[in-house]
Amino acid sequence: MRVGELINTGNWFELERLYPDVKDDVQTPMLKQMAEVMLASNFNRPDELREKLQKLIAEHQAELGFSNVCNMTVMGAMAEGYEGNYGVAADMVKAIADAVQTAAGSLEGTGIEELLAYYESLRKLPAPAVEKPSADVEIAFSEKSDQLLYIPVVIKGKTYDFIFDTGATLSMISQYVANEIGAKFIGDSVYVGGATGGGALQNAFIEKMDVGPITFRNALTFVSPNPADDDPLKVDAILGMDFIKRLGEIQIDMTGMTLRVPVQKTALPEYGRNIILDQNIPIIEITDSKGNKLAFTLDTGNSGADLTDLWFAKNAETAGALPIETQNTWGHGGTLKHEIVKVPECILTIGDASVTFNDIPASVPAGGTVTSPRDGNLGMGLLKKSGKITISFDEMFIKVE
């Protein structure tokens, strides 16, 4: 019952802690396989996900029901897409589309046709790959007026400053950069969401990018319109999770302003895994000063840190007594104006380290409706309070020092 409850509520961190102790006692085969599929999906174990998802659907298709089979197949297809197995992803989505049409159902409004077209346009592309030297790597960051971390990337002999952004599923370049390097455009435009909205962007294929001594091959990037002269965020290029995750472990040294990629990996801390990937974006488990477990997006493309309308709703008694202000937020998709309160003190514990934020903004639910699935976002506001942050996408943990 407890395993089923954690699956239904999407509490993957607690399921990860509980499951090793109870897996031999789970009496329902489908529930046991479902737990293992969802843990593999959220904790970045793609090979295990592939094997267990196929077994789950093959053995329990009738019990799962058509809708759940479709949803889980899409989840598996997107995982294959993140790994660069575009043909496999396309075939998985096509199987769903065919099944819906065979049952005389409609694909309208499901997004399945768009997802199929997207993966079909990528089918013949080679998978992205990262080549690292057999020694520790250190690359210097630079910081600009927007207070984000920039890292030099060389493409066809030209050097560009890319934002180092764990909040971006894919890397992105502007139309200007795409034209200058002669990027190969792929397929039709696709909708891409951002912190303040979204828009239709095209994909481009880049055969080779050099990030210090690390080579990123077969990169698939979004192409954004050139930033306007009055745009507060003049972003020409973003290095996203398609690259960052493939490094395995990264160490961000804010004292020395360097990115370190070690050969000798850091052991899993005693507090265990405290990161999951949601659509390739890292989500951190955090404990507040009351002992409550919260989930925050780790977004180094965010110049600060903030609490969402979900956090506000959970703490309405105290947050609702604070004065409301209006705040403008800039990002991909344009400018967003929304109401906030500033929380005088917020103590968050990440692993075995506690970090105190003062006057951290919290979004007021618009019209009383909560829209965020997470409690907050941690970006440069966290990094600047830390000397060093270690993030392992192999063992799925973050350590703040």
C-alpha cells in the first residue's frame, strides 16, 4: 500500500529510500515492476528503464489499461530521445499513434502527432556524445552583468560564450550564431517552453563543439531568434542538460570560478540520492526549517533563487501576511509580470548543508490558483552562497560545501 501511495503521489525520493527495504515483500508483480520502472526513469538509469518498461508493458498491458500504456510508452520514448536514440523514440511513438487510430480514437490535442513528427525528423541523426580526456578537467567560468555563468565553446574555430544552464533540456544558439557557423537546420519548428512562456523554435545539428578539452559531438540545439536591442537578456548561446548530464559528475567551484570534471568520481553521500530528472531537468529534494520535504528545480540559468506559488499555498498563513509587490521576470518567451512577497528568512537544507536565503521572493498564486509543480527554483542564488557544489548525474546527488 505504501509503495502504491508513493507512486500515485509521485514521491520518487521517498520511494527510492523505501523500496530497497521492501521490494522482496511486494506481493503484486505489476506494482513491483511499476516501482522499478519509475525509479529507473527518475534516477537516470536509461538502460534499466528500457529493459523494465518493455517487461512491464508485455506482462501487464491489460492491467495497466490503454491510457497508462500510452503514457508510459511516451515516457520511454522521451528517455530514448534524450539518449539520442531518435529512431527508437519515433517507433515507440508511432506504435501509440497506430494503436489509437486502430481503436478509432483521435490524436487531436494529444501532442502525439507533433512528437512523432519531431522524432521522425531526427531519425537519421547520430546520437550526441561527449569525449573527455583521461585526466581531471578544469575550465574557467566568466560572469557578465546578468550574473550567470558563461563558459567558452569553440565551433568551427570561432569562440562563443555559452550560458551554463542546468534548467535547459537542450542547448540553444541564436539565429546569428547558427548562420555564422553554418548550422544544419532539422525539421519544422517545435514549441519550447521557458520560464516566462515559450515559442516556436527550430532545431539545428552541430557536428562538433569543443568545451575546453572536452568534445561534444552531434549536438542537437534549439535556434532562437536574435535578441532585440532592448532585450534585458541578450542570450546568444546556452549549454544545456544534453551536454551537462553526459559529463557524469561536475564540480562548480565558485571561489575559483571553475568547472571541474573529475576522473575519480565522488562516492554517494550518506544522505543518499537527492536529485531526480524530470524531462531531463534536475529536481532537488530539500528540507525546510520545519522538517518538511520540498522539491526545487536546479536552474543555473536563473540569476537568483525563488519560491513558487506552491510554496506560498503551503505556507499561506505566514506568506499571506507579507506585503505584496509586483515583479518583472525576463526569460525565453518574453517578460512576465507577477505578484510576489519577499520572505525575510528561508533556511533550506540540501543534503548535509543548510543555506539561508534572506528576502527571497515567493510567487502569489494568480487568481488563487497554484500552477507550479515544484516549491521553488535554485540558481545562482544558491551557487553564490556556496564555495563548491558537486553534482553527480551517475549517482544522482548534489553536495553543497
